[in-house]
Amino acid sequence: MTFNAIGQYGRNMVAAAPWSLCVFFLSLPFALLASKSVGAIQFVFLLLALINLLALARMTFAWMDVVASRDVVIEQPKRPANAEAKHLALLVLFVVVAGAVLRASADIPLWLYFALNSGGDAKFFVALFSLLGLIWVPTIYAGAVYVPSLPRAASSGEYGFKEVRQTMVFRRWPLAIVLFGLVVSAGVTKTLVVDVARRVTLSGIAYGLLGMLICTAMMVIAAVMAAVAYRESSRGSAEKIGGAAVVV
């Protein structure tokens, strides 16, 4: 997929749900700080995190519709009423898994340091990167395999995990790299936002905003790639069915 295609789809997607995008962007710092908040303010932050998640679901649902559903080449099935709810449920699962991987990655260095009992820098880093690889590689690969189920759920109301895995027409490593960049940028942005919450500086605010912009851009790119992957897979399946019908 070319950068021109990503730019074209990206502009159309952003225009499809501008208000949801604004709500998502404005509530993102509070969502990132929700796990760090304490006391009475924690309820407010959790509420804003929920609003952020709903805005994310609404705008990605609209984004998937721009790329995947409005395809004049193949006939799309009638979208059921529960399509948006299924899309939300799958999106929540992906967010929870990504958050768990980030949390585990943050805790592993400290746990490993005490487990090795100061066994030397070389031993520590070899063990650290080996453990991180065991966690990240299968998780990101699984994400690249099953993320196209998001546009499938948004378009047809079905997850179709098996069909999505079998009909993928693109290599999975480009999408895996983008998903890795998205998760890492979210983790770095969280660190930047937490630092700003502790000590407000102009440079900290600037870096935090930059991180949020990068996260949003990576999200758009990942959504475009997932939606196009689903659309092209649907085209391929339709052509095979059509070819089989002609032979019969």
C-alpha cells in the first residue's frame, strides 16, 4: 500500500468523524492518566477514559466504513443492528491486551534485575530482550492477523476470525510494524503525559502533544491498512466464488 493511498484514505477517514476525533484527542491525556490517579479525582479520570474509549470506537467505526463498506466492486451484506456493538467489544479487547503488554513490559526490567541478582549487564540485557521478544512478537503478529476483524465486524456484524486469517492477501509484517509503533508510541506518550502531570513545563507539554499526534497518526495508518486488508480479502473471496459459479 502506497503513502498516497494512505494519505487519501486518511483524509477521508478524518473527515468522516471529526467530532469523535476531537473528543478522543482532548480526552486522551486523562485516559492515559487514569491508572495513575488517586482519590476522588480518579472517578473523573475513569469517566473521561470511558468517554475516550467510546469516541475511539465511534471514529474507528466510521473510518472502517469509509474504506471497507463503501466498496462498489463487491456487494456488501446488509449491516445488522449489532455491528457497532461487536466492533466496540473487539476494540475493547485489543485495547486491554495492548495495555497488559505495555504494563508487563514496564515491570519486567525491575523483576528481572532482582531475579538475576545483579548478574552483569550483558546477562541482564540478553534476558530482558529475550523475554520482551517472547511477549511482543507473538502478540503483535496475532494483532496483525486478527485486526482486520474490526472492519469485518463494522461492515457485516461478524468477526470471522478464521476467514480473516485464511483470506489475507497481504503480507502481515507491515501491519505488525505499524501496530508495534502504535503501542510503543502510546506507551511513550503516557510517560510524557505523566511527567507533565507531575511537573508542568512548556517542553513537556510540547512533547506530550507531539506524542498524542503521533499516536493519532499511527492509529489512522493502522486503521487504513486493516480496512484495506479486509476489503481486498473480501474481493478475493468474491472473485473465487464468482469463478467457481461460472465453472459450474
